[in-house]
Amino acid sequence: MKLLRDTFKALSDETRLQIMTLLLENDELCVCDFVGVLGQTQSKVSRHLRYLYNAGLVEDRREGLWIHYRLSRRLAPEQAAIVEALARTVGDEQKTELRRALERWFGEKNATGVSCGRETAACG
């Protein structure tokens, strides 16, 4: 029951649901990508990502100063069922809105030369 409680608590926040939705459609994203899409501070986004990490829903990969996140490949069966249900129940409008925001962010990132392989305040 603790696993289910922790999973549902982790998913009970709109920002964390947005993060999970973004990760359902993208293999891996840098912290700066979430900052750019969600319009929140790096510290706030990192706190939400850490909450999902501690619940076992996401895993991270460090590349120098930058941390990239993806859905955990070691989800418990109960968590996998919940994540699959999330993927099916998030509305197309919400997915489209997040997808467009991510595309806009990637455009800005490319236009300004910002990347997670270069020093920026947002990446990390």
C-alpha cells in the first residue's frame, strides 16, 4: 500500500502531471526543458522532479552539470499500470498544448544557442 500511496501522492500535483505527460511523449528531457515549457524556476522544477524520482516514477542521468530525466525503466507493476492509465487519460488538448510549448522552447533554445551541453542558468 505504501507504494500506491507514494505514487498517487507524487501524481497529485498538476506540475508533476505535466512533467509525466511530457516524459510519456519524449524519451528524455533536461531540467532546462521543463523550466522552458512550464515557465517555472529551476529550483521549483527540480523539487517536483525529485518528488517523482523519490516515488520511483522517473530516473535521472547526469551529464556534467546537467541532469536529464526519463520515465523509470524499473516501475513496479502497479506503477506501470498507473502510468499507462495516465497516458490514456490525459486529454488530447492538454497533450497538444504541452507538445507545442516544448516545440516553442526547442525553437528558442536552438535560436539562442542554448543547449544542455553549454553553461546556462536554466540547465542543471
